[in-house]
Amino acid sequence: MDTQKYYEFCTRVKTISGHNSLEEIPQALMDLNAKSPMIITDKGVSAVGLIQLVQDAIKKSKNKIEIKVIFDDVPADSDITTVNEIAKLYKEKGCDSIITVGGGSPMDTAKGVNILVSEDADDLMQFTGAGAIKRRLNPLIAIPTTSGTGSEMTLVAVIADHSKNKKMAFTSYFLLPDVAILDSRMTLTLPDFLTAPTAMDALTHACEAYTCLAKNPLSDSAALFAIELIRDNLLNVIKKPKDANGRLALANASALAGIAFSNSMVGMVHTIGHAIGGVCHVPHGVAMSILLPYGLEYNLHKTGHLTGELLLPLAGSEKFAAIPKELRPLKSIEIIRQLNEDLHKATGGRHSRFLSEVRNREGTQMIPKDKIRDIALTAQNDGSIFYNPEELDLEDLIMVIEAAWEGVPIDRKKIKMSKETSKVKIKI
Amino acid sequence: MRIENYPEIIPGKNPFKKIYLAIFLWITGRAIQAAARTDRVVKKEFEMLPDDFMLYLGVSPNGPGFVVGKDSNGKAKYMGAKLKGKSITLKMIIKNIEAAFLVFTFQESTAVGFAHDRFMVSGNLDEACRIGRVLDIVEIYLLPKIITKLAVKRYPNWKQMSPIRKHVGRVIIYTRAILGF
Amino acid sequence: MKLTEQFKFFNQAKIISGNKGLNNIPVELDDYNASKPLIITDKKSVEKKFDKIFIKALSDSNLIIGALYGSVSNEAKIAEVRELVDLYIARGCDSIIAIGSESSMNTAKAVNLMLCEKKDFLEIKDVNQNLKPLIGILTIDSRDTFTTDIVTVDARTLQSNYLFPNVVIIDPRMVKGGSEESVVERSLLALTQSIEAGTYGVNNPMNDSYIYSANQYIYENIKVLSKNRQETEAAVAIANAVYMAGVAFSNAPTGIAYALAKEIHKLTGESIGKVAAIILPHALRWINGKKDNGIKDKILQSLIGIEGYAKTPSEKRSIMVIDEIENLIKSFPKSLPSNLKDLKLQRYILENIANIIPDKIEYKITAKECLAIIDAAWSSEKEKV
Ligand SMILES: [Fe+2]
């Protein structure tokens, strides 16, 4: 393992994982000196009965915990008005803590609410930027219901201001939830076409954390474990959705990948993925599945040796040992492409393999070819571009997106390579 | 225990590094203004920034640093070394003098500096990315290739930046950076 | 990998590791709105001028050091803790920084507890609140519980999530030097903590990521650093391992080699690191015979690397772990004998210890089994376990 010359790493989230870990919520709240939580979630989560599970777990306990109010109307594109509304409700009902249940949107929203209610402020915008939050916030418990974003482990909240057409990022260690509850029951009902891309998002977090510039030893280990858990469980879960052990494993993979990328950042897969989300409203995980092999491919001359090491968790030790070092980087990429193929098959074609294949519910193509330039322009201004091993200018971005659109590998001759730093020679 | 035996201690100062950084940042600030008027790409990046854009790039906690913003004509303008009384839209602060010294003596490239968590960025991330690219280009103009190669990820080849553009541009930016017109 | 049983994981301590790490202290304290720390360190650190390096690293900041106390001895003492509480209050401090040995950290934690719980340390039973910001600066004297959630003062021990330091800093300026013996002791103690943390409990991938990184760092760097204590990269790596092992140790049941070594250390004063290292392979051989808790084969990967691991057939991996550790221990004949007999310990003391261990650890073991492990470690014979 390389000794990183300098790194910072922080995972100040207490994690409780198991098939019955919801039952730990009351004690966790007591430990945080809280007894009047508010639940923040979205309609999708409450409709499938997951909030009921949380309520039951709290009712069962002898601790005097009372859920003061449930807000289950967080929209998919939550913004500052929702945050303000919920904060008002929190204060009116005399809450002292938040339990947020859901995917990325309820979690980001809850983090925003927690800033307002803890700082007793009206204007969220005064807390943007590093170091703006200067005190511990009120207790926050996060319960993920998709295994992908890893938001339960991250210190970021992205909150939009639709009126100004802006997205603001809030970063502070105080935004890390106090407790993350990983319970297999919370993802059991997630349909396959959502399980697949969200897990691929987690896989992307792990692979990018391991190969990008801000890698560090603890992120590396977390990433390797995450990949192994996904390898052992993703396809099984797609085939047997009620496999509780598999679900729990994926929830852990997502959290581990969250730990990894929150401390080492992500690279160009997210750079382009965010842009595709912004321009064409493609779900994040869908873009990640498709782009992951392209990101690894583009950076091969810089970090091929690291991509090669990913083969161990991706393929298992026997296959890894059987493949010579110089072939491993490409093999890793091939396995990820194959995984996308397998998921495509297992979901009856609902898991997309390339950008031109992505369709919305009505069946219309979501990424028309003429949007590629717009996507590339937007991508240029995504913060994750800083952490990618190789530079990407507009021309490079367009070249990569075009390849991913067609579903063909990158033409390596077209990559403007800076000095090679990969420790294995890549055999093409 | 006698409390007087354990006095308060006020840590010292390191004037040499601070002066180096002050000069380096002064030149860089000026050079951004100059480059925004000379270099096509930088000019374009600046055009894309909002009208109220104002950058502070400096060292925590007490500087040095510089402010570059847009003037009333929408042109890039060096606005001095002090934060006070300016409404900054993008703050890029290096965590301490030693870290700044590592980055601005190119022992750590800007990219590695980011990877090493040396910077605290607040404000619009869009703007930070544009400024990141502007800084890369400014460094290419200001510094000899051998040093700039340490600072940026990929040094442009002639296809991307013609030698004429670079050398003529460099002279203009140098003079403008120092003379400040 | 299967995850079937419930587990918990927590680590409050952010780590900052590397070049100029110390210079980040002002920014880190500022995160908590703090700017006037009380510095607690020990005689060993002051001898090595770590206090001077530390003050210099705070140049050009707005920090004021409330006071610097540099007289902590090898054990934290309650009288000293009480006096430091007064000093903290008298100077209007808002945070604490501990530099160097475990005793400095224990003193700092106890001061912090007294300040927040507003009670004498001896009266505090449990902790239920966030404490004042506490930064730990890891040096060549930091080991064992330095980065854990445990505090011990005058033989009284408390454990709580709130007792982790908030930030741990590893700076090359503080982790170089010392003797070969000290490198071996502290690295192998960390290795014992880390390997045992990955062996006695349920599958916990969060903790495992600390465990595997710790093992890997120790294995790759201990030989280099024991030969050349000025080797920066190796020194930083071993310091990292001490931090990671401390976190892993806090999140797992205590292992048998560690528990035995701790007791032996308490009664005889012998180095806990040496004793733990000598016992470790024998304790592992014992647990590897158990049905449920074999040695996880991935431990081997963290020791010998991806290539070697991948080439070893899976049924041989657990045994390889023990062999590897045994070989490692034999590589430092000047600093570490291969059995307890050569440490010149009294045999009857060891027998007494075997009797008390079963009550001290969660994992089920009988006094007889403990004694068998000690016996094996006594003469370094494999057959006894
Ligand atoms: Fe993602």
C-alpha cells in the first residue's frame, strides 16, 4: 500500500447494521439525549409501509420516545422552500431530533432542516461554504432505503434554490448524521430496476475513491470491502429480491462506499454523470452504471495499476491470481461491462448499458445525441473534475460521452495523455 | 501546582514565508486581470461568470491573499489584497501558511493540493471550477515550463496552445501583472 | 462475504496524517469555535522537544496556548488531573490537546470529563454528552489506548463513545526516532490489537477496513522502520497503524493475547507489546481450532499482499497467518525473545493470571485453556495448544 503523503479521513457516524436494527433507534435517541423526533421522508417510502416499521420499532420500546410529527412529502427535487417549511413544522411541534428515512433527497433535506433548527436561523444560505457551521447540530438519525447514494455517511448536503436556479453545497462534519441504521427490511421492497443502478452508484463510489487523486488507506479498504459485497450479492438480490442477507450486504456496501468517497472524493464518472442528470434528468445511478467503465478506461495510463487491483474484489482471488498483472486493468473494466450486461438481462432490459439506450417511462430516449455538447459544457464546471487523475477539457469530455452514447470503448489514441504514472504497462 | 509556572504562550510568526506568499499572490492576482484581457480562453471563462463575481484567494487565518472581481464593465479587475468591505462570491482559502507555501512553491501541484484537502472552498462550485482552469492557464503564462509542469496536471501541447500565443501572451501578462494596467 | 449478525461501529476521531499536519490545528479547532487550548504532555515528549515543534507549528495563527503542562509521568494520576482542571478554568481555555504518551491522553480525557460532568473523576460512572474538543497528537510514545474510547486513571477505567479524541494528528516531525525496541513494541502491540479485533467478533466490514489497513501498514513497514527510525514514510505508516488499531480495538471484543499481556504488564511491568506479540500466535492457534471463529482468511491478504494471498489455496490461509506472524516475531532477536521464558517472567504469576482472564473477556475461554496458551508461549512450542 502506498503511504499517502497527506490525507484526512473522518467517519463520525455511528453505524448499526442488522436485520432488526430499527429496534435500536430508541436507545440511540436516548444516548443522544433526544426523545421527540420528527420523521422526514418521501411519499414513496411511506407508501410501501417503511415508516410504519420505524414507528412500530419505536412504539415497542420502553423508552419514552414520542414521534412528534411525520413529514412525508419531500419532493424528488427538494429545495429550500421545502426545507423552510419543514423547519417551521419542527419548531411548532417542539421536536428535538430528526429521523430521516429514504434516499438522497430526504437526507439532504433533513440535513438542511437540521442546520436551520439547530442554529435557530431563517436563512439557510448564510451557512454555505466550508466552516460556516460552527456548532454541533441537533441529533440526526439516517435510515437509507436505497443502497446507493451513501448519503448516510457523507458530510455534504446539496440543496437547490429553484427561484434562483442554483444548487448550493453545504459541507461540514457537523452534517454527518449521528447514527446510520442499516436494516435489511428497509430495502427488501426496492424493485430490481432501482436496486441495480443504485448499487452501481455505490460501486462507482468505491471504484472512483480507489483510483482518484485523493485516495487514502482507509478509503481504500472501505472501497475494496464495498466492491466485494456488491460482487457477492448484487446479481443474487436481483434474482431473489427477498434475500434479506443480500439486501443487508448491499446496504453495507453502499455505506462503505459512502465512507470511501466522502473522504477521497470522486472523479470524472461523477463529473459527467452529474451533468447528464442536470441536462437530461437521467437518474444518477443509471448514468453511473454506464459511465463507470469509461472513467476507468480514460484514466488507465495514470491509474491502471489501481484499476488492476480492483480485479481482486471484482473477480475473486482465483481469477485474479490466474490473470497476469498487465492484463488485470482491462479485465476489471470488462467485468464491469459484463455486470451491466447481466443486469440488463436480469431486469428484462430495464437496466441500461449505454447512454443512447436510456429511456423514460413513456419510452422516449432521454439523452438525444444533440445534447452531448451541452452535457460536456455543464460537466466542465463540476467540482469532481478536480479529483480526476487526468485532465479533461471540453473536447475530451465530448469524446468520452460520445463513446458512452454509442456503447463502444474509448479510442485510446484520442486520449491526450499527460505523463504516464500507471505502474503496469497497459496492453491493448 | 503553581499556575504561574504554566504561562500563556503566543505562537510566533514566520515573516519570510509570509512575504514570499504575499508577493506571489500579488503577482497572480494581477496576472489574472491581465490574462482575462489577453488570453482568449481566460476571457471566455470570465464572461461566463456572474456580474457580481468576486474571488478571494488567500491563506487562513490572516492572509495574505487577493481579491479579483468584475468591474462595472464586466471586466476582470484586481481589487487589492484585503477582504474587508467586499462582497465575496467565491472564497478559496488555504488552511495555513505552511500548506500555502507547499502549493505556491509547487512542491504540491494545485490538483494535489486539492486532493490533500489543503483548500477550503466556499461559494458556488461552478465558479471554483472556472477559476481552477484560469489559475492553470495563468501559471502556464507566468512560470517557466519546468515549474508549471509541477503545478498543472497536463501541460498543454502546441496543438492546444501555440508557442506564439504563449510567449507573446506571457510578455503581455508579465508587464500587465507588474505594472497593473 | 456474509453479513448475518448485528454489528455496531463508531469512530469519532478524524485523522489528519502527513506533511505539515500539525499546522492544521488552528483550522480544526476553529471548526469547534475554539482558539485557546490547554496542552497536556509528558516528560518524555518534552525531552524530545516535541512541545517546541508543536508551538512552532502554530506560528501565524490566531491561537493562544492557554497553558502548556509537560510533566505527566508514565501513569495518569488523579491529583494531577484535578490540578489541570483548575488550570484550564483559570486560563479560560476552550479545548484540550494531548501530545505523546498514553498517560498524557488519559490525563487529558479525565480533565475533559471532570470539566463537562462537573464531578470528580472518581465519581463519574458513565458519559452521556459531547465533551470539549480534544485533539491527540500521536508521537513515537503513543500506543495502546491513545486513540481509543477508553480512559484509565489510577486503575479506574471508563469506556464511552464520547471518549474518542475528536481529531488525531500524525505529523512526520513527531513520529521519527526512538530505538528499534520501541518500534517493535509499539508496532506489534498494534498488530495484536488489530488482528484480535478482526478475529473474536462478528463480521463487521466497517471495523475490518481499519483492521486490514493497520495490518498492511505494519507488515509493510515494521522491518524498514526498525532498521532506520528516520525513514519518514515508514514512520508515518506505523503511526497510522497505531491509530487504526486503536479504533478497531474500541469496536471489538478484547482478544486473549491482549488481555493476557495487559495483566502481565500490570503485575510485572514487562512491556505489554512484547508480551502480546509473543502470545499472539499461540492464542491464534487456539482460536483457529474453534468451529465458529477461525481466523478470517482475508487477514492473510492484509499481511502478505494481494498477490501472495491470491496464490495461497483458501484452506491454507488461516494457518499461513499464524506462520507469518511467527516469522515476523523472530525477525527482531535483539529486541524480542521468542518466548516468555526468555523474558524472565515468574512462572507462578502467569498461572495466577490464567485464572482471572476468563472473567475479564467476553469470549468464552477456561482458565485451563488460558494456561495452555501461556504454556505454549512460555516455551514457544506449538503442540501445547
Ligand atoms: Fe454517486
